[in-house]
Amino acid sequence: MRYFKPEEFACPCCGDGADKMDQGLLQDLDAGRHMTGIPWVINSAYRCEKHNAEVGGVPGSAHTKGLAVDIAAQGSRQRFMIAQALLARGLTRIGVAETFVHVDKDTAKDQRVMWLYD
């Protein structure tokens, strides 16, 4: 990866999981970051079950499967640029919050969706 380090994808409570991340997702993130020309800060990537529960993640979260990340976004322009790059890479599960953009490749879940976080 050109723009990310493996430790950015590890669970913050146990340090596990960087090696459990979906390689296709990591390639898409690297390419998407290149497209936008702005830094992408990973707020959350792999989560062990314990950490997922602690942060209020849903059971079966794509984060626990190494299929999801949350990318920090400062303002509407960054949110748009990140979402646009993710869509250009063919990623179709995107959640938008005020301070981050979630993306995942969990094919067991509904595809071609974009949702808002409260």
C-alpha cells in the first residue's frame, strides 16, 4: 500500500486484525486515496468482538470481518470527495456521518446503499 500502514487497520483494544483485512478493500482504499489527493485518516477498521460491542457496533458488523473502515472527513467537501472515490472504485455500501465516511464490502448485506448516521 502506498498511503497506509498495516497498523492503521488493527483493533485499538487488542492490536489484532490488520492481517484480517480484506486485501481487495485495502487496494480500493489506496486507489481511492490517490484519486482524491487528500490524506485519509482511518478512524476504525478491524474490530474484535469485544471492542465492537464496546463502541456500540452491531452484531455481525463488517468491521469484525475485516470488511469495513471508517474514514475521517472534515466537512462536506471531504465527505463528497471520499464517497465519490469509493463509488468510482465500485464500492456500494457507504454510510455518511458528520465526521466520517463508512465503507464496507460485506456481500452478505444489502448492496447499492448509502445511509446516514445520527
